[in-house]
Amino acid sequence: MVLVMLSVAEITAFLRDGFVAIRQAVPPQVVDACVEVVWARLAERGVQRDDPSSWTAPVVRIDCPERGHDGRPFAQAGTARPLWEAYDQLIGPGTWWKRQGVGGTIPVRFPHPADPGDAGWHIETSFQSGDTWRTNIRSRDRGLLALFLFTDVGLRDAPTRVRVGSHTDAARVLEAAGEDGLDLASAGPLLEASAARPVAHVTGAAGDVYLCHPFLVHAASWPHRGTTPRIMAQPGVALLEPFRLADRERAYPVERAILSALEGGS
């Protein structure tokens, strides 16, 4: 049984825009525990929470802890009931990996004027072929991109940018690329197809989680003009099997959005 976390209006907006925000998805005490672990890992690199003079780089990335004491709060965050219910609604129950954690990397962005070097528009790759990472029309291995906000994020805090509705443009380009799909080096046409789309920003309170269509075009922003570091995780929600793209009537929203794009929807 799929529990109802997202309203009909939210699912409609997801189909149109390519993302939806789950507000207060992660409880405050869990967020605080995750942040403490992040700062402990940063301290190992000489980056101190109470010493802005140690914030010498615009971004520092750490691997998201998944085991042991440090991994426990991330397990609580990644398995939060509102998120798992929303995954079932957007992808379909029994179709995604129930990871006991968050996963991926955590980019911590600091108030800093320098170009972080990672702020280009892109979509997430999802599977490896030879030496390259690729994305294909059936979204092999990736059902969603999740953006976990572990700190409050306003417009001055280097929020992630998203091109609203760009998942439909990307789907059409990926269809032409066939089963092999595209790697990052050949994704230029995919990015150009959505260049005229309006841009929204991933802002909100600590504990909010944005769920994004795997084809949504997005980018980091810079410079960080705020006063405190921005902490966010950006894992994928893994698919157990690629989308079949065969039956729109039975498809869940992520797959339905792809089929709608291929049929000429906006």
C-alpha cells in the first residue's frame, strides 16, 4: 500500500516542474546530530566551526557517513518516513533500494568569493559503462535526486539552482541517444535544450528535502554571500530496474513525466 505523503497538487507540480519540496522531512534533533558529525569530519581537515579564518576554500566535500556511530543520524535522516512514503508515490513501491542511510557526498559551501569550480549546469549520471558515467532515457539505476538541507538555505547562501521543467527537455534529447545514453562530455545538447527555462532556487529550512526528477538540469551557485556555511547532501535514490516506458496509465510520476515528454508534453 502506498501511503499518501504528497498531495495531488504536489504531484501535478512535480510532473510539470521536475521537483517537489518535502518540508520538515527530517526531525530537528536528527538534523543537529548530522551537522555535528559533519563538523567533526571537517575539523579533521583543519576546518573549524567557530573559526571563520579556517574557511579558506569555497567548498569542502566529505563522504556521507553510513556506518558506525557517525552513520546513525544519517540512517535516521535517510529512512525518514515522509521520504520513503514520497519515494513510493513518485517511483512506485518495491522499485527502489531502501538504503539505510543518506549516501553520496556532502558539499559544505562557505562564504567565499572564489569560483568553486563545480557550478556548471548538468544532470546527474546514473550508471557506469567502461570508464564513463552515463544517463539514458530509461534512467538506469536512478529514480530520483534528493537534496537534503542540513542547514537553513536562503538566496544568499549559495543555493542549488534548478531549471524548472528541464526534465522534459532532457528526456527528448536522451531518447535520441538510445539505450547507451550520454556521458557528461556529450551532454551539451541536453543542457542547451533547457537554456530558456526559468530558474528556481533550492531554499528552505534545515530538515527540508527536495525530491528532483533524475533528468532535472541543475547547478550549484556562487558566490556564497551569507555568513554561515551551507550543508547539504545530494544522494540519488536508486532504481532496482530501469523504467520500462511502456504503459503511461500504470506509470508512477517519474516515469510518467518521461513518457509525457516523449509524447510532446511540456
